[in-house]
Amino acid sequence: MKPKPRTLLLLVAILAFFSAGYAAGLNHFGMPKTIVHVVIIQWKPTTTAAQRQAVINGVRNMAEHIPGILNIWLKPVRVASLTWNYAFVIEFANQAAANRYATAPIHRAWSKLEQAARLDSLNVQVSN
């Protein structure tokens, strides 16, 4: 006994409808090839608010002057630590941009400012 074409068409339509719903419900995400540089800072107890702000402003200044910096994040939403109290992120277009940042004179000058204000820092670079 062969199924009628109308019944077969209805089954295909139902299957397509449920498949589309399933696909629409999946979480869509990207895996960019950019490099994300995450820095977590522990300020010295004696560091002033002005010194902290100078470090933060320095990150913005570097982003304006070093080619290949795509985005920066300067406002930590949550730092889940009792000892680490600030974090920022820089997104580089590629490895060459990350290398330019590491060797740029403006970065070396900023590093001296940051080192004077921090007790310690951790940083990591991540990519896909």
C-alpha cells in the first residue's frame, strides 16, 4: 500500500516546520580570529583614584594610536576576587597588531604608569 502524495507532502511539511523551529532555537555564536587581550589588575593600597584613572585613560589612548586595535572594554562588570579589583580587555585584529601593541613606545610608557599604580597584574591573550 503506497502513501498518497498528499499525505507524504503533509508529512514533509510537518517535518520541515519542526526542523525549522529546532534550528531557530539553537544558540548562534561566532568564533572570530581576532585576539583578545585580558588584563586583571590588583591596585596598590596607596594608589589614588587619579592614578587609576590615568591607567584607564592610557588604555584608551593606546587604542587611538596603535593600528590594529579593534575594540576596548574598560568597565569591569564583575571581578570575582577579593584581591584583584580592576580588569580591561583589548581586541586586536590579528597577531601582528598584538605584536605592535607589545613593542609600541606608547605601550612602554603606559606600562611604567601602570606598574607604578599596581601591586600585581595578570594577562592572557585568547584567539580561535
